[in-house]
Amino acid sequence: MPVMTDTRTVSANSTVENILAGKLHEFISGIPAARVNVFISAAASGVLATCLAGGESFSQDQAVSNSNRFPQDPEDFFVAMGALQGDRLVIGLRNSTAAGIIVNTRVNIDPA
């Protein structure tokens, strides 16, 4: 089961297009189909996430947990996505506040 993690500060009133860009498992490989579970936790309210797999949207600009810790299962579960081999995973973050916010993300990829 591949796992990807990311911790970053999303600047005030800004967007990060894809936090998975450049990571080893950004594109699904080695398995014909996968279930992708996304867990997100922010240090404060005001962070919105968009998740896509293979160009299909599974969430668009939805609020994430503000539990201020590394994401835990199941408390900080955000969305489950289905993906096929070769599909690109995209997780975008948008900070809707006037201050930078730290966001922690964990992505688990399991064979479907």
C-alpha cells in the first residue's frame, strides 16, 4: 500500500494547485485499479480542498478538518476516490483566510 504525505503552509488567500505534483505515486502505477483514501487536517479553519483522480472530480472546494495535527484515520478522513492505472491524482488546497495555515495531508493507495 503506497502512502504519500505532505505538510505545508498555504499562504493567505492563495491556492496550491496540486500538492502531489512530483511525488512518486502522483500517477497510479503497478495496479490496474486503486482505492485512494485522502486524510487532511489543517491548523485552523478556512482551508478548502479539491480532489481529482484521472480528471474526475471527487470533491471541489470543500472544508477540511481543523484538528491541527497529522491526519488520523478515521477522524480526519476527507474523501475516497477510485482510480485506474495511469490516472493522475490531484489534490488542490485553497486558503480562504487572511493568514497562512499549516495543512497536513496523507494519501493511502490500496488495490481495488
